[in-house]
Amino acid sequence: MSRRQRPARRTLLALCAATAVLATTVAAAPAVASQETASATASTTATAALDDTYYQGAIGKTGTALKSSLHSIIKNQTKITYAQVWTALKATDQDPANSSNVIELYTGRSISKSNNGGNSGQWNREHVWAKSHGDFGEATGPGTDVHHLRPEDVSVNSIRGNKDFDNGGSAVSGAPGNYTDSDSFEPRDAVKGDVARMILYMAVRYEGDDSWPDLEPNERVNNGSSPAMGKLSVLKQWNDEDPPDAFEQRRNQVIYDQFQHNRNPFIDHPEWVEAIW
Ligand SMILES: [Ca+2]
Ligand SMILES: [Ca+2]
């Protein structure tokens, strides 16, 4: 090889190296995308497996037939006491970034699992379906059903009280993105769908065929002690706007595997909200 050719060869080698780096970079991008696809595929595969087993009797149905079928499926559950709810929430709502903490529903704050209780600054057990709506209290039953119980800051839990859900109001102190007025509460965007799916789970789970009231959503606020929760049209909108994420799906799985052995169908199949209501 002549001297004159060497620079050209170096250029060629450099070009090859650059191309190799570029190829690696280009290859890296689809790798990330394929991981996401793999995760979504795993979730789809898991749901398909549930459709063949857990949800077998409900597949292909709509309306009241679907609701009735889902009720028969999810009413088979293990029930836990109100004291055991503390233990359950420490598992179901664990902070994915810190296993010593739970995430509070409305504030979104990560707080030590052991900082639970009734004092200001602690977390306690929020009944998303307010226990006064049907007056089921804290006895083992709807009042201890972990599918609608979440860790929440004591003060913010008190501000939500037993209000129905609707859009609007003024900002909730200590809970950015949440709004409230005299008769309703609007949770932050990231949990709007979670709230909707919890309320609608309760409506399907409790149909009045046991010792508990038949819980149902309606279009009202100020439902008081009647076994109803509003507003259905807003909850349906929230279910669309905030689809189930990994945290909510894991929570459903932990309840199924470790505590109640029943599932929230609307986390597995959010489209069933529209199929029923
Ligand atoms: Ca969400
Ligand atoms: Ca019901």
C-alpha cells in the first residue's frame, strides 16, 4: 500500500467506525421501544390468560348480563378485618421507588409505612366509596374491601370527607391538583381513572344479595347516606382520560394474589365501564 493511499484508508476506517457507532445507536433506540412493547405484550398476554380462566363466564357479554356475570365472579373473595387493612395497604400501595413507603392517593406523596395513624401528617385508610354512602361502616365487608381503600394524608382524607366525585372547586390545601367545593371532590389527574374504577368495582361487587346494601353510581352529588355515588358521567370520563398504569395493575394483582383473591375487572378491562354503563 502506498503512502498516498494511507490517508484514504484512515478515512475509510474512521467512516467504518462512525457507521458502527451510528448502527449501535440506531439499534439501541428500537431496543427501548421493544422493551416497552414487550411489557405491553406481557400485560396483554396476562389479560388474555385471565379471559380464559378468571373472566371466562363474562367474555362476550355486555350490559346487565356482563355486570351480573362479573358480580358472580368477583363476589368470591377472602374478606379481611379493618385492622388487617393496614397490613394490606402497606403491600398494595408500596412506593415502587422506596419499599419502606406507601404512596398517598390524593397527595401523591411518598410516606413511611410506619407513619400511619390518626394524627396530623400521618396517613390513614381512605374509603374511596365513602362508608356513609350506604352506611356500611368498618365491619368486615365493603368497609374493609381493599379494592377501594387507599392510604391518604389524615387532613386531606378529612377534607374529602364523604363528598361525591365531580369536576371543579378550589385547590385542596396540601394536595396539589385536587379540587373541592361544598358538595364534591375532584382528585388529581393521575388518579382520576383509579377513583372511577374503584367506585365502579364497588357497584358490581355489592348488589344487595348479601347482608350489605346494593351500591350504585348515579348522576347526583349530595347523595348523603343513600348507597349511591356520583357523578357517573364524570367517572366514565375519568376512566377514559386516565387508563390503568403499572402501579394500579400491580395493586390489583397483589390484592388478588395475597389478600382477597378477587380482581377489579375494570383495571383488567377498562372498556367494560362503557359496556355496562
Ligand atoms: Ca391512574
Ligand atoms: Ca350494585
